[in-house]
Amino acid sequence: MPNEIELFFWATPNGWKITIALEEMQLPYNLNLVDISKGDQFKPDFLKISPNNRMPAIIDPDGFDGKPISIFESGAILQYLARKYGKFYGNNEREHVLIDQWLFWQMAGLGPMAGQASHYRNYAPNLVDDQKLIEYGRNRYFNETKRLYGVLDRQLANNEFIAGKYSIADMACFPWIRAHEFVGQDLSEFKNLLRWYDVVNARPAVQKGLAVGKETRRDQKSLSKEEIEEQARNLFGKK
């Protein structure tokens, strides 16, 4: 049994990517909460691990060379775990490349666009007075997120999972698709994506991964104006 991996986490789609992977790979880990709404991501000790002041991050006490290694960026963490333990990453270089391209698609497209859609839908109305600007941003990122959902829906038309077999590409995309209501998307419009979502969501390890940090989640609608403004300063750098 490997030593516990130190996981630096908050309950967000990017954080859940890693808890799902750790549960799927049956790897022991110790949870370190990084409350991004309070600015924990800017603390000096965390910045030594994640210089981009973003979670998740991990420290593996048993790196490839037997020495501890710290890794930030969720995509890099998924690749590292999959390579090290030989799980959910295909069986040859052709399969590695197929998985990688959908992993990078999520990192560069689905995550950032859905994140911006969420910002303009759920945060900006409380932070910005210019309603035309809010409406422009909301429409821009809603439409782009919907386009990306369509890309994934077409990929899943002839594949049970994103890269054929269940892999880290599915683990990367699932938490962002799970946030479909939060970003204003209707999964019933994407029958292949909905079928895939239900299959992945039913996996016991996925449910275990999603349960991590559940008690820390707060409904944005329950926050006071002062709490929202504090979150904005810590999350978006708003003065």
C-alpha cells in the first residue's frame, strides 16, 4: 500500500477531478482544505506547492525516484497518477494521445469557458453595475459552453466514454458537466452527453469523490452582500 498522498483541495469541479481519480485508483490520501473563498490559496506555504495560487495540488511522498514530489494543475496531476499507477490511461501510445487530447480540450476549453459562464451568471450581477456588460459576458460564455457541450456530445455518439474506454479524460470532464445547471445548460438537449453523464455519475468511486468537501459548500444565494464582496476579493481580485 503506497503512503498517503497529500491532497490540497476545495469542493470545485477542478478539485473533484482529483478526488474522483484517487477514489477510482483506490489510492490513500490525506485531505488538506484550501478555502479559496477566504484566500487560503495565497498563503506562503501553499504557494510553495502551487505557485499559480490555484488548487488542487498534491504532494506524493513516493515520487518516481522515491523522493517526494509536489504537483499543481489538475491535468498534470491526473496524468501523473495515471502514468505512475498504470490506470485509466490506455494501453499504448495511440491511446495515450487520444486521452491526452481530450484532457487538454477540457483544460483549455470546457473548464475555462464554463467557469466564465458561471462567473457572469452567478457572480457578476452582484459585482458589476453595467448590465449590458453582464449580458454580453453571459451570452458570450453561455454560447461557447453550449458549443463545447455539442463537441462532446458528438464525440460520445460512437463512444461509450470520451476516449473509448473510461479514462482520466472522463474524470476531468465529468465535474464540469455536472455543473450544467450552474452554467445554464440543459443536458436533455445532448442525448449522448446525458447518457454518458448518467453512466459516469453511477460509478461508486465517482460518488465517493464527489462527497469529499460536500459540507464546505455554500449556496451563493444564501450569502450576504458583504460575504459576496469578500469572496470576490479572494477569488477574482476585485477591490
